[in-house]
Amino acid sequence: MSSLKKYNIPEKISAIKGFFYEFIYIKRSAYAIGLSIIFSLFFIQISEPQFYISATLREADAPKSSSAGGVNTAAQSLLGDLGENDGSFDQFRSNMFSYVLAQRMWNQGWGSKIFGSGDLDKDYFNKIPKKHSISDKLVAFFLGYELFTYFTAHDLQAFIQNRVNAVKAVRGTNITVSTMSSDKDFSISFLNAIIKETDMYAREHLISSSNGIIDGTYKQLAVSKNSAIASALASTINNEYFKIAKLETDMPYHVYFIDPPYASEYPVTPKVSSIFLSNAIIFLFFSVLLAFITKNKNDLW
């Protein structure tokens, strides 16, 4: 009881009530709340809703080197798995954010859909004019360098890197590829195209590598005089042909879909309730501050 008397709680409660009725429970506060509602409605109207678009993937089993007649142990020990690719998440993510993938997407017209009118004529989407801010132009003028005139695949690469996210839990098996956009249909199509094109590029790259290995191995086989080496080289050729046969199917290489791209039903931003609440607090605070200054201006100045 002594500690409660020390703080004099009844007096403090009385002071709080006095402050409330003197500075908050007044007409100015009602006007502030009304203005905050109007401002919130205006802010919501000019805000663009952003939806969460995501796809869930899982790493596919990488194609293993094998041959129709089996590979002997000596061949494997001599050459190993040449050109083998493990189809890991890191490789998938690296390919997805690469310039090569952006160039492939650009050639399909995605640059025109994002930066231009959507016209798929190559004469158009290879010359989409790039607009620069006045500040960028001034900086370029004073520092003496030129700004790019047209959009290129590098801009599409930057767009993918900034807008698309690919994550995998440390001990998890699923991969989540996601983005935020106001256009649900376009973003679903774009995300689907990125995932499929990334996987296609990985397969084509490995097929090209296998063909290169086959060509080089045939040359070595033609000049080899050692029977063990010749056997190993022949096994390698069989391995690569078998690998190409598996890669040329429609089966996924890096990843396969568990859940195809889909959009959230409700926008992630803006949060309407948060906007109304935060604006009401801000406007009410300035109303109380103005009332306090008005009442105590003689003491403050």
C-alpha cells in the first residue's frame, strides 16, 4: 500500500482524464478522424493492389549415366561421370537469374509484354524506347556517359532478378518460386514460362555438353591403342547417348511442379485496415498537438 500511495495513482488517473477531455474529446479530434478517413480512402484509391503469385516445385531426379549393356568398373574408375549434372536447386536458381535465360525469354517476346505494347514483331521489341528520368539525364550529361536508347535482354534479366524470388528451406525438399504483381493473369503466365524455360535451358545445355563429349571421345577412340582405354571410351560414348535419350524426353530435368503458379485471392498490399488505423492515429496526434499548442501558446513562446 505504501508503494501505491507513493505513486499517487488516483491523482494520475485524474490528470489523464483531464487531458483526455481537454485535448482529445473535442470537436477538433472528430474533424481529424473524418479527415483521416477521407485521406485513407483517397490513398486506397490511388494504390495498386499487389497479389502474391507463387509456384511450389520439387527437385527432379537427375539423369544418371548408364548404358544399354552396362558400364564396367574399370571404365567408371578411369573416366567417372563426365558432364554429370546433379540438377540442384542452386543450379536452377543460377540459370533462372542468368542473362542466357533472359535472352531466351526476350526472344519469345516477354520483353515487349513487360516494357512495351506486347507486339511480338522482332522489329518492334528489339527497339522499345527506354525512358530516363531528368535526374538520370543530368547525371549522364555532367559525368559524360551515354544512356541506353532501347530496352534489352539485360533489362529483362534485372526485372527477373528484382521481381522473382526462389527459395528452399535448409532441410526442406520443396522450392517456392514467387513474385508480387497487380496483374494476376500475366504474372501467372510469366512465372510458368520462366520455370519451364529454365528447365528447358538446363536440358539443352547438358545435351550440347554430351554431344561435345561424344565427338571428343570418338576422336580419342580412333587413335587409342590400349584396349582398357578403348573400352572405357566406348562406355563413355554409350553413357552419353543414353543420357541424351533421357534428356530428349518431356520429363523435367531440374524441377517438376507440385503446385503450378497461382495467385492469392486477396491482395497482400495495401492493407486497408492498417491504412485506416495508422492514418487515424497520425491525424489524431496532430490534432492533440495543435490543441495543446493553441491552449499553451503564451507559455510556450
